[in-house]
Amino acid sequence: MSEQLLLPGIDPPPRPLPRPRTKARRKEPLPHTLFFAIFPSAEDAASIAALGAQLNDRHSLKGTLSEPHRLHVTLHDLGGYDTVPRKKVQAALEAAAAVAAPAFDVVFDHAMTYANSKAFVLCGEEGTAALADFRQRLGEALADAGLKPDRSFTPHMTLAYTRRKIEKHAIAPVRWTAGSFALIDSHVGEDIHEVLGRWPA
């Protein structure tokens, strides 16, 4: 291997300086999230909240339990925003008003910690067909109004938030009746769910 020859008085070129490592900034969540959700009746919500407390004790979740009036199944997430987009909200309200109010039962027969989150949830498959059908009708109305509803859907209801990981397991079937659906403005970080429109069963 030949050596590089240098003329007298000439130093070798300096090595390039290492690029400074920049830490990727974590994006702060936007202050408003809009979503459609379906809610159980008040009576069913109280029973489901009581079940949440029982499962919290059984699994030693030491979690933050969802209050009965907050129990819901998210139908369509319409995105996060710096300020509430009034035109989009109006379009969503008009689309929802054109959909027949829910009138069906839902059955959840499993519980688990939802994937990659701290949410301990109820979930199911066979008992959620009517729920999926209603979501499909609402999604079609939203699409007709020029909105872009998300297609993926894993029906679940969050009972608590916990750091424990609980594998999916069967529970006694939990049957509840759809009481209403609503358009919600979630004030991120403030624990506020502002109801922008509600349609009872």
C-alpha cells in the first residue's frame, strides 16, 4: 500500500468536524381532538363502571377509572386541531343528523390492556356487528359531506388507565344498549369532553 506524500510545510487536510447531534423534538399534542362516539344508557354506564372497579381490584391495576358519563366507544376520529374548525364541525353535525339514531345492543366478552397504550378496555367481536354497521353508515354520511373518516375500527371501551399489561382474556359477557351518539371536542390535557352535538336513541 503506497503512502501519501506531503510536500514540506503543507499539513494534511483537517478531518471534517462531526455533525452535532440534534435531539428530535417531541411533537406536542394539538389542543383539540374531534371524534364521534357512542354512549351506553345511563343505567348501563353505571353497571359497566362498577365492573371496571371490580376488574381494577381483581387485576391490581391501580388505575385511573373512567367515570360512568365518560364511558364510550369511539366511532370516528376526525383529527387534532389548534382551533376548532367551525366549517368541519358544521359539516359533521349535518352528516350525523342525517343518520338514523342507534337502536341496538353491544356485547363485550373480553378485557385487556389495549395495544401500545395504558388503556384497559372491554372488547369483543361477535357482539359488535350492529355497532360496526352503524359506524359504517355514519362514515358514509361523513364522506358524503366531504370529510375523511378513518377506516380502521377496533371496537372497545376504556374502563381504566394503568401501567400494567394485561393479556386479552375472556370475561362474562357485558351487554349494553346504545343510548346515544355524539360529536365530541376533547380538550387535550384538560380532561374535558365538550359535547358539540348529541343524538339520542
